Amino acid sequence: MRLTKRRVFGAAAALALWAPVAFGALGAGSAAAQEFPTRVVKLIVPFPPAGATDIAARLIAEHLSKVWPYAMVVENRSGASGLIGTEAVARAPADGHTILMGTLATNVMAHLLQSNVPYARDAFEPAILLTSAPNILMANSKVPASNLQELIAFAKANPGKVKYGSSGVGLSGHLGVELFAAAAGIKLVHVPYRGSAPSGQAFSTGEVELTLGLIPQAMSAMKSAPGIKPIAIGAKERAPQFPNTPTFAELGYPNVLVYAINGLMVPKGTPQPIIDKIYRDSLAGLKDPAIKDRMEQLGLDVIGASPKEFGELLTDEFARWEPLIRANNIKAE
């Protein structure tokens, strides 16, 4: 699947054409979907409250609570880098009443970075890909480079001396820079920190020269410290917040795509008509201007991809990241 921004309106049009035929042909399955939900629905967010993933979950839950006969309640079950909440959904009945806010971290990277993940890769059925959030590579004033070509030249002239910070081993700020470094043929030094706050502080104070972060983090860093330069965006398209910053693909590195995603997933075995109803009703919510605007304020691009497209993306991401992780023997801390 090619992940692009604001494809939700095209998806909605396709759904309008497809729904009358498909749902009319489902018979008893269609009836089951029409009755769903029959009680309160839990949306499990496997991370703490107040982050972008949590806020996006609450926005879609508020919408679904209005259009469904029963409310959708958001429940934060954080811990073990998202594994605790994700496992809880994997073990739930496959009836659509327990839904996961799935991410690349919990549904792709965990299986590449850890050997004891308590749920299988195929333990879930994708329902809808809600949003994506690109990462941006930044350099501070210690780096005499204002674009990617100059940065690569500087790193080649100083092999093993240019440092970049991240929130921890195996996270996007680590893997994304390693992906770029491998593509560019340069050697950078990884300095992992315990969380985004100390990592951001180290970058702002010059303890490390480079960092890769989400758009809101980049905007905050540029406000708090002078001399910080956006270098390149890890997405297919430029970010509206940084219209003058090119993508890695524009600069000759099309495989350097680094983004976070949020999407609804249900336990394996959930009836397809129920999955389709979750997709259809959630997609309608993404068209709401208030929801869309709030998500974009969080640095999230509204996507609205179908269950099939979401599943294809997860498969593609596993295949894209596996060679890098295996070749460098990267393990989660």
C-alpha cells in the first residue's frame, strides 16, 4: 500500500459505491453487523493518556459513541512498550466489542525486536488505518550543514564522530536514522536515552548533533533552541508544517520512510461484516472537519485506509524493516 495523506475522501467515495452491493449480499452476516454493538465497546490504547495516539483514539471514540447505540469507552493499558494492552485485546472475544488502537510499534516492530511477544503477528484483523505521522530529521547548530547533501558530506568527512540521539534502542528515532545512514553509506553514532524528554534535551543542548522526531517534537525543538535545522521528512509527501523541507525520496532515498501509524484492529476471527461496519462508521468520523482539524493539529495525517490496505501496509512494513534489524542484530531494551 502506498501511504499518502488525506486519502479519506477517495476512500469514502469508493465505500459509497461498494456498500449497497456488498452489504446486500451478506444476508445473515449483514444482520449481525446491523445489530452490532450490543453493549459498550472498549477501545484499548496500549500507551499512557495524553499522547497523540490516545487523543486520536478519544476523537474517534467520541464519534462512534454518537452513531452507535452503545458508547465506545477508551481504556489506557500501558506497559511493556505497549505489549500489555495489545495482548489484552488479542485474548478478548472476537465479537468486535474490544478494539485495539494498533501501531507499528506493537503490531510490527515488537515481532522484529523481541523474541517473547505474548501474541502472534496474525492475532488481529485490521479494521481501519486512521492516521499516519511522519518523522523529520533535524540537525543542530553544531552541524555545518543546512541540507541532506551537506550533512552526508560532513558525516563522511567525520566517520564515527557525528552523534544522534533517540528515545531508546529499537524505536523509530533509532531505526529511522540507521535506515538513512545505511542508504547514504555513512557511519553515525547512536546515543539512546530513556524517553523523549532527555533525548530532546540532549539534542537542544548540543550533546548530540542529530535527531529524528515527529512533527510536533520538531516544532517544539525549533522554538526552544536556536539554530535547529529541519533536514528531510521521512514520508511520501512534504509536511504542511514544513513546506520547504524536502522528503528523503525527493533527495534520492525513496526507501527512507519513517512514520508512526494509528489504526483500529480487532481480535482474529471477528466476523467480516462487523469489521466492515467499524470501518464504514469510523471513516465517516474522519470526514468530520472538527475531527480532521484536531488530528492535523497533533501532526497526524488523516488516512482512512480500508482493512485490506491496512493489512497490506503492516505486511510491507515488516518486510521493509526486517533486513535492517536482522543485519544489525538490533534488540529492544
